[in-house]
Amino acid sequence: MAKSMTASLQVQHLTYGEEVDFTKIRKFRKELQAALGPKGIKLSYMPMILKATSLALLQFPMLNAHVSHDLTEMIYKGDHNLGVAMDTPSGLIVPVIKRVQQKSIIDIAYDLQDLQVASSAGKLTEEQLSGGTFSLSNIGSIGGTFMVPVVTSPNVAIGALGRIQMVPSYVDERGERASVDMIDRGQAKVAPLSLMTVSWSADHRVVDGATVGKFSNLWKSYIENPSLLAMNMR
Ligand code: CAO
């Protein structure tokens, strides 16, 4: 970790944060859990979040690239090999779920479960720990609401997920976040909403903030509308 972080901190970072309404994806998870429970699969939010990330990366392949040390080349990676930061008794490790672009949410849940079992037993292989093209860190499962993640070179971007919280928010008649105009017109009411903060860091030498923002908007649309996530699965 010391070596990789020293290299990563040479990178000029930009970090972009956003709030995401988790209401629908919580319901979607409950429905999937009811179907998957009898098969012995534990479904956390991560498989859905990883799938949404892969679908968004399809539209923004430059965020799934490696950059050469001398900054003369960007190598766009066809496979979405997504690293998942794990807190283990021996510290931070980032095993990789390979080819997420080809996998269903269930496939990803199986892979994540296997990696978690191997990591707690200290039995992750070199193959499982290498080849990442993008990574996600769910700090919210520990407790924080916001974190600035550090890009792992030669990757060019990374995401961090904060704790899902219930907060009072202005909503419309469908229970979705109300627009400023609706609030001004007195047409919105206050109701509890499930919110999560996501933050994306990118290598600002090769990626600009607008690209990260557009990627984040697309990712957010999948999380806030799981039907879009389902519709775009292959
Ligand atoms: N907000 C609120 N609750 C969350 C959450 C979030 N962001 N993420 C997970 N949870 C909840 C889950 O829903 C689950 O509760 P229920 O089963 O009752 O619903 C519980 O927390 C445990 O989840 P989990 O940790 O078993 O599963 P996961 O797939 O969400 O996360 C893993 C797996 C490996 C990402 C996580 O355990 C972990 O290690 N996180 C720490 C990552 C880390 O160290 N980052 C720092 C990197 S920089 O040093």
C-alpha cells in the first residue's frame, strides 16, 4: 500500500461529489433478495452499484483506461475489471471482479462473495488482486458519509460510496426529489428520503471534471431508476 499510494499521490487529482436518491434501489434490492435468498446468495448493494458503474463506463471508456508513466499514451481497456476496496484484518486490499461488462447482477454477487470469503481467509491469489481498470470503495458500510478516494495508478478514476442515510427532503407527489420551482410554488411536501453521497476522483492530467460529471449523471440515473439498469443489461 505504501508504494502504490506514493505513486498514486503523484497524480493531480480532481474529486467530484454528488447525492443519489437510494429509495428505488433499496426496494429493488429487497425484491432481488427475496428471490435470491433461497439460493444462498447474499445480495448487498455492491453488485448493483458495480453493474451500474460498468454500464456507465461503456459510455465513458476513457475512465476505464490506463495511462502510461510518461503520459504519452492512454490505453482504453475493453474489459471492466472493477476493484472493490475491502477492509480486512491485514489492512486494505483491492481484489478485482473481472469482466463486469459481461456479467449479471447475480454473477457479480457470486464473485463478490467468493472474494470476500477468500480475503477473510487470507487466500486471495495474485490473479484476483491484479488487473483492475477502475475501482470502488464502499466506506459507507463502515460509517463515513463522504470520502476523497485516491486514484490507483495506472488507473485514471475511482469512486467512493458514503453511508446511506434517511434525511428529510422536499418531494413531489411521486415521492421523488422536488424541483426548486415546485418548492417555490408550495407544491412539494417534506418526506424521508434515502440518500447516499458518491465521490469520484480522477487523474486531472488526462481527465476533465465535465467528463466525470457526465459519467456521474449517467451512473446516478441507473441507481435512481433500477428499471433503466435492468433494461440495459446484456
Ligand atoms: N450505507 C449504509 N449501509 C451500507 C452501505 C452504505 N454505503 N454499504 C453496505 N451497507 C450495509 C449493508 O446493506 C449490510 O447491511 P444489511 O445486510 O443489514 O442490509 C451491511 O452494511 C454490511 O454490508 P457488507 O459490508 O457485508 O457488504 P457490501 O457488499 O456492501 O460491502 C465491502 C462489502 C467489502 C465493500 C465492505 O465490507 C468493505 O470492506 N468496505 C470498506 C472499504 C474500505 O475499506 N474502503 C477504504 C478504502 S481507502 O483506504
